Amino acid sequence: MSLSSPVVRRWVVLLATLAAVALTVRLGAWQLARAAQKEAMQASADTRSTLAPLATADLARDGHAAAAQHDRRITLSGRWLAEQTLYLDNRQMNGRVGFFVVTPLELAPGDAVMVLRGWAPRDFQDRTRLPAAPLSAGTVSVAGTIAPPPGKLYAFDGTERGPLRQNLDLAVYSREIGVALRPLSLQQQDSGAPDDGLRRQWPKPAVDVHKHYGYAFQWFALAFLLSGLYVWFQLLGPWRERRLRPTA
């Protein structure tokens, strides 16, 4: 049977339509699954944030355990490694661009946690001018929330030196300063924090659930459209032509 015959064309159109509808429905279902996954992650984070503060001895030392402690409250005691303070550039808070100020807090010799101490605005006349962020000497107590390491931004050069940087890789920085850093960070909270001029209105991580629902709606709508077009052009259209065709 020739590929140009009406019967073959109808089968080709049917199979192509079924494949396209199946694909779009599958993509829509995947977007719904992603939304459900993120909602579960948000619910888990909300639950962890209401738990009692974590004991210092239970603070994670590996990445897997650290992920299970995100959003937990904790108060750590240690000594600031002030000379290792970094300023992460192009970070926003309340819609303004500036620096995240991060400093290691040494819990014990050779064991430290990177603390996101707060945000400071940039000097737009001289972007290399770093804000003053004084630190107390001796042993201090820092209250905060356990969080992932600071998010990475695009950088043209992966090798950064000096206090002003675009990104922070904890493993690389740990080797650079010769101090073991836990695979997490501590977002310092305003409660009990010193008056150092830093802002600490940390935003909650965006889960973008509505985006996935929107994509799912688009995929399901496309599946409905493809089905409707097939029914109209391959079934109803020919049927109407036969009904309207004059009889001899």
C-alpha cells in the first residue's frame, strides 16, 4: 500500500497524534510531581524550623546529614576568624544589591562553621570599598538558622582570591585557610546579634510551586488541543462533508 494513500495517511496522523498527546500528558504529570515534591520539601523545612534548637554536638559533619538539618535553629559558641572574613558580591536583600558578609566561627581548633553574618550595601562609587563589619574578640555566642552554603553566581574566573569574591566554595576555602569547615552555613539572626550595621532580613527560599502548576496546565491544554484538532479534522470534518455532499 502506498504511503500516499488515504488509509495510510489516516493511520500516520492517528499515531502521531497519540504520541504527541501521550508526551504532553506525561510532561504535565511530571510538572505536577515536581510541584508536589517541592511542597513536601517546604513542609519539611517548615517543620524543622519549629523544632527545638539543635545541640552543638549534633551539628552535621557531612553533606547528607547537613541537608537534614537545614532550617534548624542553633546557638554556637566559638571564636571569630576575623582575618578570614569574605565579602560575596552581587547579593541582594530587599531588592538592593550589596555584599553578603561571611566569617568562619571556630568551634574548636581546626573545626569551624561559615557564618552568614548579614548583608551590607555596596558603595557604587567604588565597588571595591568594603563595609566595616566589626567583630568581638574572644569567645562569642552566635544564634542562627542552619542553611546551605551561599548560593553560587556566574563567574568568569573560577579562581578567586582576596576578601572580595563572587562565590564561595567551602571545600576550596577550607583548604585555602587550613581549617576544616562544616558542609553548611549559619544564617545569623538579629536576636542577640551585635550592632554591626549588617542587615539580616533573610528571605525564605523560593519553591516556585505555582510555576510548575502553570507549566502543567499548559501541557494538559496542549494535549486537549491536539485531541480536539484530530477529532475535528479527521472525524467531524469528513463526516460533515459526507452529510453535506449532494446525493446523485
